Amino acid sequence: MWFLSRSPEDTRSQAARLGEACGADGACVALVGALGAGKTAFVQGLASGLGLDARAVASPTFVIASEYPLPGGRRLAHVDLYRVRGEDELELAGFSDLEVRGTILAVEWADRLPAALPADRLEVRLERQGTSIRRLEARSMGAGSEALLARWRAELLEVGVALECR
């Protein structure tokens, strides 16, 4: 499915709906897009939907990963692969420790090391369509992410987001 976001606030709001749709088992959200496409704004919205203050979420470009505790004992792991040169460097940063049950794993620049990511993941591509408008395309890559995508789709439809299905 794909839809448009008309502003960073819109992106955060739409991503917050994904956060609300995340179940207790956790999920991997793989974000792909050029510099300035809105990946970090998306993660801020996701965090908000998970019960965090979105203002506390910043891009982990220089630290590779940031973790945030969530209500109910879960956590959000925000990973940025922009500067990571390979799976060995990612492992040294403790990436495999982040992939535990109940963790929501949000990975920016996921297309840089797709083999390092969980096979079952929700991929969200963000493309600029002008100064503020972004096209967001989501696709599931497994049974768990398909169920998550269906819940997110329902959340977006509930608030009137116009969706297109491929």
C-alpha cells in the first residue's frame, strides 16, 4: 500500500498509527529513503504511538543504535545504518542483542544491509514528492509483518488517510 504525507507532522501522525498497531511480540520496521526523506520523523511518530515522547527520539547516526524503554516492559530500538560499513561493524555495535521478543526495531537506511535484518519485516519507503510532500510505500515481508500491515492499514483508514494498494 502507499499513501501521501503532506508534512513532517503528517508523517509523524501516520507513523504513530503504526506504533499503536504494534503488538506485544515486537516488529522490525525497515525504513528506506534519501537524506531528508523523513525517516527520523517517521521513527519519532512511531515512538509517539508506542507511548514515548517523540521529542526524546533523535537520529542515532553517530551512535548507530539508541534504545528507549516502553510501557509494559517492551522497548524501541532505533538503528541507523548510514555509516555502518558491514555486518561485522553492526555486530560489534550489539545489533543482535536488539532482536529480542517484544522489541520494536526501527532501522533507518535499511537498504544498506538488508541481509542483517530479520526476514519478517515491514519495509517503509519514503520518497520526496516536493518540499513537504512524501510518498510512503509499505510492504510486508513475512506473516508477522503482514498482520502488522493489516492493523496499520485499518488504523490509517479509521482516521481517513487515502490509501492506494498495489
